Amino acid sequence: MPELICDGRTLRVAEGTSVAAALALGGDGCTRTSVSGQRRAPLCGMGICQECRVSIDGRRRLACQTLCRDGMRVETQA
């Protein structure tokens, strides 16, 4: 099972889980928020809306298009 660090929290997910799904499973402690503080989540699930943009290992990526791997570092507010 891959283990990743999301905003300082350790998440363990099933093999083949997308980062977007891992964020949803991680609950409120691991989520993107808008400027007004409202929770943001993927809308399209195919990379078009870009609502799931996060920093993965220091690079901007789309969470819905990226599979989790062991040791990955995800920052939702970067």
C-alpha cells in the first residue's frame, strides 16, 4: 500500500488510487480551499477543470491524473 504525506499528514491508500481520491479519503485535513476558505474538489475527473491542482514533490500536478506512489509529498495550498 502506498504511503504519502499530504500537508504533513501521512495517508496510506490502496494501490492504483489517484491523488484526488486520496485527498477525498484524507478528509478536511488534506484539501484545497478557495480564497474564501471553501473546500475545492475535482469537478471533471479528467484534468480539464484544473480544480484539483496540487504540488506533488515540488511540481504542480493535477491530482485526478496522478496515481499515488510510496513516499510522495503532496501540498494542497502551495
